[in-house]
Amino acid sequence: MPPDPMGATAHTLPRFPPIRPSPAAALVWFGRMLGLVLVPLVVLVAATGLAIALVRLVGDWRLGIDPFAPTDLRPRLPLAEIAGRGVLIDVLRQVLMALFVVALASWACRGAERGALRRRLGLARPALDRASTLRLWLLLPLWPLIHIAWVTATAAALNVNFGQGVRISPFLAPAMVALWFAFVVVLAPVAEELLLRGEVYARASAFLGPAATIVATALIFCLAHVGLETGPKSANALARPLTLLPLALTLGWLRWRTGRLWPCMLLHAWSNLALLVYQLGPTLR
């Protein structure tokens, strides 16, 4: 009986050892992952610090106060001034964040062809056809119900009062109230999406697959919203990132499916508006 040639071939196939990443490649990968966390952290800290400094300097100059005077020698500010400065810091922080992101992306695209900056941030039509935005328009009417249901269920599971008892400061002037609404519904979605689903997404997708990029940007987005409350409200500080997890994952999915940033900005703004109405609704009756 003649020998089986296939069997002989199968027994003579060489066996190659499994490919293992070199220490240098692992170190590069770790450095990139560390950069994904440090870039938004540095941008957020720098924008916040600069916003606080500018608002204090300009506000003190307007009131004739020495901004560098020791705390015990500073006059007590009116409550309306304190509340207004808080809104201005929030607004200015978002503007500075957007400017820092554009600067970072411009540096990353230096020497590249025209339009590279817009493509990197998802502001241009992708070179390859992506999924249409039909799913976005179908999702928008349902999203407030989905998001509010998740927020309510999370708050109940963690036994916190997140989303309840929220009130607008009575010391805010009408113009400041309007500016605060613009910050929540327009400025924050634009600046945060430029940072997370724009620059950070571009950095992550350079060495991670789509699923890992979506998860990485979602986790960073949630971590960026960890509150600094202490004492009885410390549970709220930890609950807030968890309530944002479905939104963060959906925003990353939209960025991947459409290749554009504006659907992320639109859903983020719509989500903020819906949650704002849900939180403030009982106080506006």
C-alpha cells in the first residue's frame, strides 16, 4: 500500500515558536497607553488652572482688588460675584480645552497634506465610505429615555441622590444663567468631543483596534467626570462616571461608524439637555 503523501507532508511541516512581542515593542505600547491618559489629563488641568487664574485676575481688577493679596486680607466677595465667576470659569475652561486640542492636533499634523487636521479630528468627510447617520436620527428620540432610565437605575442601585434636588443658584443674574445653559448644552459637548472623540480617538486608533479604541476613550471620558466631593457626597462623585458609561460607549461607536465628529457632538448635547430638563424639571414647576 503506497504511503499517504498528505500524511507525510503533514508530519514534515515545520513548527514555528509562538511570536512574542519584544520588550521594546511592549514598552512602546505602554507609553502610548500612558499618553492616552496623560494627554486629556494635562489638557483638562491646564485649561482649568488657566481659566481660574484669568477669571480671578480680571474679576479682581474690575472690583479694584489686588489679586495677589493674601487670603486673609482679601475682602469678602458678594455671593452673586462668586456664582458668576464659577460660570465664567466653566465656560472659559471649555474654550481653552478646544484651543489646546486644536493646537495638539495641528502639531501632530505638521508637514502633512492639506486637510489632515480636519480628518484627524473627524471634522472632514472620511476618505472611505462609512455607515450613514440614519441610526443617529433613529437613536435621538429614544436616547433621553435610555439615558434617564440608566441614570435613575444607577442612582437607586448605589443609593445616591444623583439627579435629584438640582437647583440653579438664585444669585446668578439672568445673563449668567443663559451662559450656564450654553456651557452645558453647547460648549461642553463641543470641547469634550474634540478632546475625547477627536484627538484622543485619533491617538488610540493609531495602535488599537476599533473596539479597544471605543472602550479606551469611554473609560477616559468617565474618569474625567469623577467628582472631587468628599464626605456625604463622595458617593455621588463615584456614581457620576458610572452613569455616563452608556453615553461614552455610544459616542465612541458613533465616531467609529460614521467617521465624523458632529454626530458625537449632537448626541452629547442632546443627552446633556435631556438630563438637564430631568434634573431641573421639578424645581421649575
